[in-house]
Amino acid sequence: MILRSLLFVPGDSPRKLERGAQSGADAIILDLEDSVAPQNKAAARERAAAFLADRPAPRGQPQVWVRINPLAEGGLEDLAAVMRMGPEGIMIPKVAHPRELAELSLMLDAFEARDPVAAPVRLLPVATETARAVLNLGAYGDIPIARLAGLTWGAEDLATALAARTNRDPGGCWAFTYRMARSGCLLAARAAGVLAIDTLYADFRDPDGLREDSRAAAREGFTGRLAIHPAQVPVINEAFSPAPEELAHARRVVAAFEAAPGTGVVGLDGKMLDIPHLRQARAILELSQAHGTEAEKPPENPG
């Protein structure tokens, strides 16, 4: 499934866990890392495991993922607690190279052998949190990792790693280094054939800014983004779903090619379209169908 919205929920907050489950997010991420105080880590781990165990069957929407701590800082204990409950995926922070995911995958093999689950647990690394990680983004296209579901990026830890005073330019946009990391994450995800998940939009009281920023990310090729508040979820879901006018145009492109079988070029609205346009149109329709937003409609007149 293509995940549009992935909502972080602090693993130590029962109220927020319940709200997250009802948010309409494609996935909720039970956070055991940054949103949990050090003294609450053990309790958050136990609560996350209990939340996973109490999910109704069959397990459907939203998917439930867990963000663990770095393996050297409690992540292995996190995995030991939650893996037997069968989360759909694990988000792992501070990944410097995809080789680390290959090693982690072997650990997950062992956990799944211990406690069989319905499907292999997937992985979503935060792939830009150190300078070394950014420089290694290109390796994701060269090292196949069967469990890899997507790549996402983050700017806050990267700024700390670079000893930067800020990760923004004077206009409030990402500074060049962070735009480079973001673009590298998108390119690496596409090279690996996995989801490209944009980072969070920090101001949860700014739905208009979130909508504009998310639509821009979708145009660039990102498939979804992280969320930090339930109010952001419907905005993100809408922004990463094809708009009605996009669907209408995609149907017309497909219809134009179907009306001229065997040709690689057609005319539509005074423009010449070739096979890449057809592939793009089909991808838009498939994306909409995947999210249940593409109604069964006859193709519009391609003329």
C-alpha cells in the first residue's frame, strides 16, 4: 500500500494512542524515541506492545508501525518487546548506510522465527540524520533490502550533527544543505523502488501552509509525509491523493491512447503526448484506486 500519512504518536500516552488510531492516518507510528522522556522509555515500550496486542482482528487500517531507538541506545530492547506483536513496520533512526538495514533484517528474521507473524515486518529508515548518512544515500539503489518499504528524511538531527545554528534560510525555507538532503532522499527512494516519505511540517496550526507544502511535495514525487498532530492527517491525505482535475485528465490521456491502438504518440488539447505521458496517467489512476478515491467512470471523450 502507498502510505500518504504517517502519524507519530508518543508511545507513553494512552490518550494520544487512542486519538491516533481514530485519526484516519494510513499509518500510525508508535514513537519510542524522540517524543518519550528517558525515564519513560521502559513504560512506553510496554504500552506500545500492549497497544499492538489489543488491535482488533483482522488487522487493517491504520497500519501500526513503531519507531525504535537507535540499536545502541535501547533499540534492541524495543524490538524484543514489540516484534512478537507483529507491527506492520519498524522506523529506525540514525541509519548511516543501508548495510545497517541488512544487518537489522537478520535480527528481524530471528525475532520472526521466535514469534511467527502474519507477514514480514517492513523497514522505514530515517536516512539523513548525519553527514555520513546523506553522503551514502546513493547506496540504497545498489543494496537490495527486501524489507525496505520506503525512505524518509529529517532536518533537526542533521542540523545538530552539522553544528548548524539553523536549518532554515532567511526566508524561512530549508537551507541549501537540507534541500539537498531532501532531494537525495527522494532520488534514493526512487532508485530503490520504494516509497518516498517527506518529513514533518512542524506548525500543526497552519493547515494552509501544510496543504501547499504537501501538494508541492506530491508534485515532486513524494508519496506521503510524516505528521505530528491528528489535525494534519486529512490535509496530508488530500494533498497526496490525485485531485479531481488530475484524474479527469489522466482518464482522457488513457482514452486517447486506447482510441489509437498501436501508436506511440497521440494529440490531446493541442499537445502531443507519448508513452511516458500514458505511464504517468496510468500511475495517477492506480494511485487513486489504491486509496479508494477513483470512482468507476467511463473515459471522457479524448478529443
